[in-house]
Amino acid sequence: MRCPELHRRPCGHEAESEPGHSGEVVGGRLHDPSHHQPARSREQRLPHRQPVAHRGAALTVHRLDHGGAMSRRITKAARGQGLVEFALALPIFILILFGLFDLGRAVLGFNTISNASREAVRVAIVNQTPADVEAEAIKQAVSLDTTPADVTIVYGDPDGTGTCSAPIGIGCLASVTVHYEFTAATPVIGQLIGTFTMTSTTEMPVERTCPDPSNLNLATCPWP
């Protein structure tokens, strides 16, 4: 077998495959080994590219990174705004706090003089000596710096129409009033409400009379 000189290629089994073909000539035919290989999937035949999901994730990450920078700027602005609002609200908060403190002091003071008048009148219904009644009231309100001038003792008629005529007898009403001057501890609240007087009065009927040698208007004690 003779090959044309034009081609100048080896003949027979030694012939080379044409460019672009990976097979070889067998028996005068071009043998392509790809026919005997399993078909490749579409993903294998396509050029290598990033999966859609990954590309979307990368795009999402990029967007999140951009949004994160904006959120950081917004967070800084919100922090600055919150600091200004806190500075404006702090004096009001402190004023309310001290107002509650003064309110507690006022309630405590009123409860103290109420208890003092109640305990003092219990003495007055069995012992009409003014010094003893005043001493009991001062004892119960010692935290308020109570003095005898803050205690008022009155004996009235059983029907409450007037003072009890001497000598004071059983059935007369013993009345003890305790006064307390309250001043707020907070300067601002003190300027608004000033100083005001609290009073508490308790009345009980006289159960027993006891004389006072220095006061002849008191009833004679019925026991030795």
C-alpha cells in the first residue's frame, strides 16, 4: 500500500490522528475511545463554575456585610441619642426619687404622732396629771423632737359640746392632740410645699380619776 506523498504521513497502523481527535486509526477507521466510556453528566461537561447556591450565599454575605456597616452607624447614633435622653431624664428621676423619700418621711411622721396621741390619751383617762400625759406623748414621739408645747390636753363633756366642768369625773372625754412641723428634705420640694403642721387627735372617755395636789380642778381619786 502506497500513501500519497502529498500528505507525507505514515500509513497503516502507524498513522497519526488528526488534530482535534483523541482516537487512533484501527483497520482504516478512526477509533474513538470515548464511545466506550460512560457518558459524562451535564455538570462534568460544563466548565467549572461556582454553584448557584454558593454564588447566592456569597452575594448574601456581601449584602449583609454592607448592611452591617450601616447598622453599626445607626447603633452609634442611637447610643448618642440615648445618652442625651438619659441626661435629660436623670434630674426628673432624681426629683421623683427624693419626692418618694419625703413622702415616706411624712407618712412615718404622721403615724408617729398618731401613736403618740393614742398612748398619751390612755394615760389621761386614768391619770389626769398634765405632766404625766405630756411625758408619755414625748416618749412615743421622741424621734420627732416633740416638746411639751407640741402636746395639747383637753377634757370635754361626754356629749362633746364643751369642756368638762371641774371636777373632772368619770365619763368626761379626754382629748390629746400632738403637733408636728414637717419640712421636706429635698430643697426643690421644700420650696414648693414649704413647712406644714401635722396634727393627730385621739379622744377616750375618762375611766378613772386621779388627783393632782397642785391642781384642785381635778377630781378626787376614789382610791387611797
